[in-house]
Amino acid sequence: MLTAITAPTISRPDPIAESTIMHRSITTSAPGKLILFGEHAVVHGKAAVAAGLGLRTAVKINEYNVESSHDSLEHDDSIGDQGGLVQVDRDTIRFSTKDVQDLDVKWSIQEVKDLSLLIDVRLEECGKPLAADIEHITQFVHDTIGGESVCPTALVAAAVFLYLYICTGSCSKHTAAQTQPNNNTSTERNTDVRTEIDTHPNTDISANIDLVRDNTRCRKMRVMHAHVKSQLPIGAGLGSSAAFSVALAAAMLASGGQIRNLCSMDMEHEIEDDTKDVKIVDSNTRNSQDNDCGETGDKKLANEMQSEPAIIAWSSEEQEIINVWAFAAECIIHGLPSGIDNTVSCYGSAIRFQRGAPMQNVDMPKLKIYLTNTMVPRSTKLLVAEVRRRRDLLPSVVDPILIAVENISLKALDILQTLLKVNATAVVSQLFSELECLVDLNQGLLQSVGVGHPSISNVVEITRQLGFHTKLTGAGGGGCTMTLIPSGTDGAAIAQMNSALRAEGYDVWETTVGGSGVVQHSSDPDWLHIL
Ligand SMILES: Nc1ncnc2c1ncn2[C@@H]1O[C@H](COP(=O)(O)OP(=O)(O)O)[C@@H](O)[C@H]1O
Ligand SMILES: C[C@@](O)(CCOP(=O)(O)O)CC(=O)O
């Protein structure tokens, strides 16, 4: 039964008596993304360019060892280096997110176990969860925490949490693993996972699938409390859903054992000796790549994050597994997205992404971008549907537009590569002029397929009058825009633009792109203590 509370702290079922038991923590984070060129066209199989942002979403799972608590309340080393004694509701799975209605919801282990029996835990060929699985989860979420005071955003977030919890932990003969990093194929297994995997022709892929296979044998319910906290605006086109999906998938997979918990006691030796498998991301290196959060946004959080200790990245095989499940989560949120958001959030840096082709990392100059949040909410799902509607209606007109958008992305990639190699001011300036022209063209084409908005046009016009070039980024229909700042731009001009946009009530901040992908935090940085 739902206890509806104004800011929905949802307590159901009634808390089971608190007990002191051991726990371990797994903390992950993943970045938002900026689509530089090619949004929407990418949904229709065209190439696009995107990069990771410095703003991130963090997930912290506290997992409780109820069994060992029955025998002893002393510290159990096997539980990990962040183990300890805590007060916790026994037999409860809890999910809290500060960002969506301050949601705090609990289910009993038994009811989630019952739900898990209905879930097939397989993915369709395209990487999407089975429709029946989504239906069961959605129905369960509505029945258990649905109510007028709970917004759809919160319900979807809870559904994603439960889906990933079940897929990474429940007992099932079935499992799923996609064999391409771009989410285009999946390997469906009904009964004998091993036979199918062992005959797979691609050895790299079978290494990946081994990780999944190992853990199909030991799925179990876990008493846990997962917390989510994001630095990203939600629903503004900066990939908050992908950062949420990637960080949550990574934490759940590490908790379920499908990928390594990089911070457990027995990993310490490996971290020292095997740096090719476990990448320590030096915080100084990361700081030089990640964006400074600028004058607005959650500046305090971003500053605290930049002074954090080392963070650790998974191997590429493990990243691939994270990406598969993150894409599945994205499908619950968006229907059938292109996969660009979760891929860039997972791998970080900058990528050229095209459905059906291997993802390509791109070396990118340190581009300075101004982000403006129009504060107009919109639905990615509906905007993607609108482009599809126009394409279905007038394919001979819309298809060439999508091709033109792809050509913009490809030309931009070309220019960005060239910018890395040249120094001469005149050449750099010419290349930026070309990039600015591409920004204008891309914006015009996006407008023509129905994803513009008066607020976006307003930002485009204000910045144009001050000599800057702006396009929407992400789904459009409101959300965020990106304004290119060519190298050597006068600070006074930027300040003028900043004031003009703020005067309209928009949130504005400067960023650079290309930060780290998904990582595990070896110890909680200050900015996570709020979790
Ligand atoms: N920090 C978060 N906690 C819980 N859910 C989140 C969080 N961030 C994003 N989401 C989920 O992602 C959805 C937002 O996706 P979308 O509208 O595409 O926005 P964006 O452009 O920011 O990705 C939300 O409805 C919510 O379900
Ligand atoms: C419009 C699209 O290209 C990007 C959507 O980005 P966002 O949900 O606005 O962050 C959709 C997609 O790639 O699936």
C-alpha cells in the first residue's frame, strides 16, 4: 500500500524491523553527453558525433549481508573494503533518488522475487527488453508505488531500477548479451547458455559473454539500498537518462558479479599489477579534460567532484556489458533510442556513432561550448516520434534532410580532426567559420523536421546578434542549446552573451567536452557524501 507524501518519500511495505548488519558499498558515476551534430538523424541509422560531459550522475549501492549478520555482528572482511556495521531494514530493497521528486521507495525481497519469476531477462534482437518484461515491471511499479503524487519520471526511474536489479541478480536460466558495442544484435538463449557461447566465432566476444555466463549460475536477491544523485539537469537534452542508466547498470552488474567490483579487497592486488585491465583514471588528467562547470549549474558539486581521489574504469569487455544493459534501461525510458547517449556515457571521450557500425573513438580538440538550458521541458520519446511521423508521411522529402544532417556530422568530424593538427591562426579561424556554418545548417534542418521550439529560436537569435552560432542539442523541443565559442573569442563578447541569455531567464554555463566514461569510485568523494 502506498503512503503518499507531499515530497514522495514512499514507504512500503511497512519497514521491517531494523537490524545491525554488515554491508559493502559500490559507487559508480557516468557522464552526461553532448550531441555535437546528428541528433535525430542518428535514430534513422545516420552517423552522429557526441562527447561526454563533465557533469555526472552517481549511483551508490549499499548492499547488506543479511546471512552473515545472523551469525555474527563483527566486521566481515570478505564483504569488501568499505564494509561496516549499519542499521538497515532487513529483507528490503530500497531505491532513492534525490533528483526525481526526492523519491524514496522500498519493496520487500519477497514481492520482488515474485516479480522476478515473471521476468524473462532476455533482450530482443535490437537490444530492447522483451515487451512483456517491460509490461510486468511497469504494472508492478504502478501497483506498488503508483499514485497521483508520484510523477511518471519517478515511476520510470523505479521501473529501470527494478529491471536492472532483477536482470543482474535474479535466478533465471535465461540471460542476454549483445555481441556488438552498438546495441544492434543480441544473443538469445533459452536453455543452454554454454553451448551457444562456446561456439561463438568471435573470440573477443566470447570473452565478453564469459563474464555474463559466469553469473547466470548465481543469481540471487540482494538486500540493498541504491541511491542516485545527478549533477545534470533532467530532461534537458544532456543525457541524464543515459548517465542514470549507465551508472546504475554498472553498479548493479558489479553488485551481481557480472563485472568486477573494482574496489573490493581482493581487487587491490590486481589494480596494482594489471593496469591494462583496470584503468586508474588519474584525477588530474580527468580534471584537465572535464568541463569546468562554469558560473551556473551545481558549481559546488562540480568543484567538489574535481578534487576527488582516484577513480577506476572497467575493461573494454566489461564496458561493453554495461553498455548492453544501459541500452536496455534506456529502452524502458525512451522506447527505442539510437544508443548514442548510453554509448558515449559508457565510454566517455568523443565518439562517432552509427547504428549497426562499431563505435569509433574520436580525438577532439578542446572545444569551448556554451550550454543554455531554456528550461522548457520536453519528451524525447514524443520528439523522436514526430520526426518519424514526418518521415513516414513524406519519405522522399525527409530522407534527404537526414542525409544532409549526416553529411554535416561527417564534415564536422573532418574539421575537428584537422583542428588537432593545425596552429596557424588564419587556418584555425577558417575552420571555426566552417564549423559555425555547420552549426547553423544543422539547426535549420532540425527545425525543419519539427523539433524546434520558440525558446530555442530565441537563443539562436540572441546569440546570432552577438556573432555566435547555436543549435539545439539532444531531442530539442526546448531543453538545451549549444553555442560554439571559437578559439580566441573575446571574453567581453562571451560575458555579453551570458547576460543577454540570463536576462531571458535561461540557465547558462560554459563547458568543454570529452571527459571520462563510466567509473567506479575507490572511495566516496566529498560530493557523494550527500548520498
Ligand atoms: N538522477 C536521476 N534519477 C532518476 N531518474 C533519472 C535521473 N536522471 C534521469 N532519469 C530518468 O531519465 C529520464 C529523463 O530522460 P530524458 O527526458 O531523455 O532527458 P535527458 O535529455 O536529460 O536524458 C527521466 O524521466 C528519469 O526517468
Ligand atoms: C534525439 C536523439 O537523437 C537524442 C536524444 O537525446 P536526449 O534524450 O535529449 O538526451 C534520440 C536518440 O538518439 O535516441
